[in-house]
Amino acid sequence: MVTSNVRHQFGRRVATVATKTFNCLIRTAKDGLLRKQSVEFFDISDGMASPRRVARLSYNDSISSQQRLDLHDRIVTSIDASGTKGLTLQESLQQLFDSLKRELVGLGTFLV
């Protein structure tokens, strides 16, 4: 279940998803002052006090900042649906990354 999905100033979005198999935080934010957004995924199964960054999605340069923000909701919905079906966080992310790669949207990378 999507437990929160908040839009912040300066093109940042943060969502949390809680399922039977995992809890995660999804953050779409700029990489730097003059850079466009990317997405980071955190495992928060042990609570918000100890988030563990597990993956990152870097968009193709052709994707505009607005498109990146619009994709945030699609990503959150996808992760939530996969977790509801019983997939692990890693399986959910792999499925998402494969789909976005096929669509030439971006490249996902696991950090653990």
C-alpha cells in the first residue's frame, strides 16, 4: 500500500510503500543544482531511522524534468503492485528496471 506520496519544493517527490514483503521509500530528486532528477530506492523495513539505499534509477538525458516527475507516480504504483503480489523489493525493482530499459526511459542500478 502506498502510505505517502508527497511533492516537495524544487522538483522533489518522496513516497513510501508498505507491503507484506517489504517497506520502501522512493525519492525522486535532483542530483545537484544544475542537474535533472533521478530516483533512489531505500529499504525501510527496519524503520525510517535506518534506511538502506538499495538502488538508483538514472534517466536518459532525453527525458525532461517534468516527465521525470510524472514518472514518479508510475514507479510508485509499479513497486506497490509488485509487492502486493508477494515479490521482494529486489524482484520488484528488477521488473521495473527491465520495463523502463525496454522503453528507453533509463537505467536502474542495484547498490547492494
